[in-house]
Amino acid sequence: MLRTILAALVVALPALAVAEEIDTRHYIYIEASGTVEAVADLTKISVELSEKRATPEDATKAVSEKIAEFGAALGKLGLKDSAVETIKFDFSKVYVIAKDKTGKPIADWVDPNRDKFDGYRATYTALITVRSTDNVGAILSSASLLGLEVNSVNFDTSHEDDLRQRARDIAARSARQKAELYAKSLGATLGDLLNVREGSGYDPDTMTYPASDGEEAADLVALDPAAVPMAIAPGKLTFTASVAAKWEIASAKP
């Protein structure tokens, strides 16, 4: 009896899998992209200050005094304290790595049991957000005069979400227009939207039927599952979005 049941399952399962995978409807697959450019209205500057002293107190004091001076310089430029965000504060012991007879360090790592202790180092890292691109030069000059290192200067925008959504909207409308054009040129009509996803490149695992209906597909376009590639140039930002979609097509009625 058990052998009979197993044999029946072996015969039934392949047939069921074939019935689920086959979709005889014809469809048109389209990829499209949308690009929006905008002038940057934010500047983000990462700065770092490192001081070494003989005692922990002196190292911390040296950093605190210079940061206070830098804050005062930013205040003269009209920047509030909230524009400066402390990212990291590191505190560590410093060692001079022992050298061999030729004067070269005998290793590229620190060993407290081997190397000479040489004081304490305090390192402060901050991110400055400026709601314009006008005072960048003055901020960099102030940082340089006080011995701060500038890690990066990035242009940004306060309207990022809106710009990304506009790029997606352009990509979605472009995909629809292309699909309608090809369907008409081929003497067919465009039917229901079968599937849509953000990004490009055909993927049978995500683009096969059964797919979402029209309302669910529209919601997918509004999502942001991954960062959209963005190219930054001084003073200007470019937001690009891409979409892949497929529609059912049918022969045009006479």
C-alpha cells in the first residue's frame, strides 16, 4: 500500500509543477530610466583633529580648545551649533615601534611589551552641515588654520526624497510610453501590467507570472529598496532611477 502511495506522488508532483510554471500569455518587456538634475543646496564637510600629549588630560584639553576655536569661527559665519555633529572621539596610547640596526621599524604593528611608550592621542571627528554652498571656502580656511584635516566635502540637497521620486516617475512613464509604441507598431494592444520592479536587467525569477496587479505594481515604484545611483559634481546633483516592467499583449481587434 505504501509503495502505491509513493508512486502516485512521484507521478502527480511533476505534473503539478508544470501546470504552475507554464504561462501561455504573450507579453512585452520594457526597461526605462529617468534622470533629474538639481542644484545642491547643502554641503557636508567631514573634519578631523588629532592631538598628542604626555598625559590624557593634556591631550583632551588640546583637542577641546581647538574645537572651541573652530566653533567660534563657524559662529562668525552664521552657523549654529546644531550644524556641527560629533561623529567620533578616539583616545589611545601612542608607541614608537622599535627599529633594527639599519634604522627601519622591525614590525608594522605595535607591541606594548617591545615598543616605547610615547604619550596619549585624542582624535575628534565631526560632520559640518551647511545649508548653502556659499561658505565652503571660509570653513575650509578656518579648519586649515587650526590644524584640522578635511576628510571630505560632499554636495547634497534638502529635497532628495522628492527628486528621487521624480526620477522614478519619469522612468515609469517612459516605460509605459515605450510599451504602447511597440505594441502599436506591432499591430497589438497593450493589456494588463503583469509585473514591475525597480532596476534593470531581465530576471526570470522576479519577472515571471503570477505577478502583482496594477495597484500593487504602482506601489512598488514608490518604494526605495536600494540606493539609486547618484553622480555628484560641484554645485549640481544628478538622480537616476530605472524600472523594468512587462505588460500582456494581444492582437489588435479588426
